[in-house]
Amino acid sequence: MSVTAPAGRVTSAPPERWKPAGPRAQFAVLTGRSLRGLVADRRLVVLTLVQPLILLVIFSQVFGSMASPDRFPAGVSYIDYLMPAILVTSGITSAVGSGAELIRDMDNGVLVRFRSLPVGLHWILVARAVTDVLRTTAQTALLLVCATLFFGFEPAGGVLGVAGALVLALLVITSLTWVFIALGTWVRSARIMQSVSGLALFPLMFASSAYVPLDALPVWLRAVAVVNPVSYAVDATRELALGWSPGGDVLGAVATSLLVMAVAVWAAVAGFRRPLTR
């Protein structure tokens, strides 16, 4: 295209300046990419949904058959006692996988290409976290449906109590997701990440009040469970689901999760901005 100058000279119009995509578009595109990768393999989708159900069956039937009613609160069945804990602990496994997925993107060269584009690096991490939290939400919703239909889950807190427990569990899981994403940005090794995750996963899940009351644990293990943050998250979730008077556990779990999330987000962005070469 050309224009005529006042003096009669013909000049070219300046080219239109290219503008990069805005934050909303970047978030939508990157999250859509992660979601498509999550559902691309139907076998993986089935395994992702079935794994928590297997844990529910094992814990409810094996532990439930050995659980002594004297050890648990009066009038509370084991499945009602267990399910709030399952909401939290099943999400820990998904949170561990967040860091592993990020490292896989680092290894296959996808992030190298992203770094050459006008994309905010923090949106890559946000998309990863949102995708994994959505996956966990689907898992926990399916767990609640199956526990209600097949295992007699009917807590005293009713629908509102269970909804509150679910929201709190997802908040805790989101904070843990960011912790493992931050760990992945700094470790950048699938083998080391797997080893660290294994060391963290089992103590967090089993050395806590998730499956049995603290009084039922040996003295040395009880001391570990008392300082385990998962115990406080599980206790707060259990208070909401069972309709108990919410004390400081709920507020403490919310405040701690938000604080941990803020620190983990900062650490993840700082680690992710480093050069990809190890």
C-alpha cells in the first residue's frame, strides 16, 4: 500500500506493529495445550481415574476390617472417618506428578521453543498447575460419588460439609502442586525428582492422622505425625465433613496453604527463569 505525500511524492505506509498475545490468550492457549495432553491418551485417563479408586477400596476394606470402633469417635463409621483423608492424600500423588510432567517438558525440548516466543514464562507454570488441579478435582469428585454409592459414605456434615471439605482439600493440594512444581524447576532431573517424591510421599501420607487416630500410633510415630502438616490438613477437612465445630484447624490449614503457595510460586518462577542447561 502506498500514500501520496503533500509534495506529490509516493511513500510506503509504515508497517503495522505486531502485538503479542495478551495474558488471557497466553493462559488459555497454554492451559488448553496441557489439557489436550492430559486427555490425549484414553488409557492414561482411565488409569488416572482408577488409581484413587483402588486406594479407596484398599484402605476402606483392609483398614476398615481391622479398625476397632473404640479407637474412633463415637457414632462415626470408618468410611466417614477415612474419606476426608482420602480427599487430601489422593491429591498428594497428583501433586507429585506435576513436577515430573514439567521436567519431561524440559527434557523433550518444548520449553526451549516456548522461551523463543513472546510468552510469559510464569503462564507456563500456571497452566501446568491449573491442569493438574482440574485433574485432581475430577478424581476427588469421582471418589466422593463412588464412596457414597458403594461404601455408604454419609457424613454428619451433609452436602455443605462435604463441599467445604472438598474445597479445603483442593486448596491444600494446589499448594502442594506448586511445591512440587517449584522442586521440579530447581531439580530438573527425573530420577532425582522420583527419589525425592518417593521419600516425601509415604511419610506425608502414612505418618499422619489420615487413616487412624493419633492415639492409635506408636509413640515415636505419633511424634512424627504431630509435626506432619498433612495431619492438620486432614483434621481440618474431617471437621468440615463430619459436621464438627470448626476450630483453629480450618483457619490454620487455609492460612498455611496460602502461605506455602505464595512461597512456592515465587520459588517456581525464580527456578524456571534459570537457563535450561544443567
